Amino acid sequence: MDYIIGFIVGCIITGIVLTAMFCIRHPLLGTLKVDESDPENVKWRFVISKDVDFSKTKQIYLKVDNNANISHE
């Protein structure tokens, strides 16, 4: 029984450490806002919150906001 508890605690600690390492190495650079209020006209908007040199960056990580209400301009 002690081995099972130790294994479960080890898995939880490993998950926390790996999540922290991923968040440090790949910070969120902004938000992708998706407006699906009109299914025929889905609108997307990128909101970049940090300075990014796109000529040197191969990929960026964004938080996705599916409930965004983008004004219809």
C-alpha cells in the first residue's frame, strides 16, 4: 500500500514540475479571441500583449478566448 501512495504522490509532483517547466519555457504571448455568435461569419482577433520579433520566432503560444464578443464593424 505504501508503494501505491508513493507512486501516486510521485506522479502528482512530476506533473506539477513538468507543467511549471513548460509554462516557463513557453510563456503566453497574447490572446486569440474567437467570436462565434454568427456561425456563418466567425471572426478571429489576435491580441499580442508582449513584444515579439516574428522574424526570429517559429511559434508562439496564445490563450484562446472562445466567448469573445468582437464588435461587428
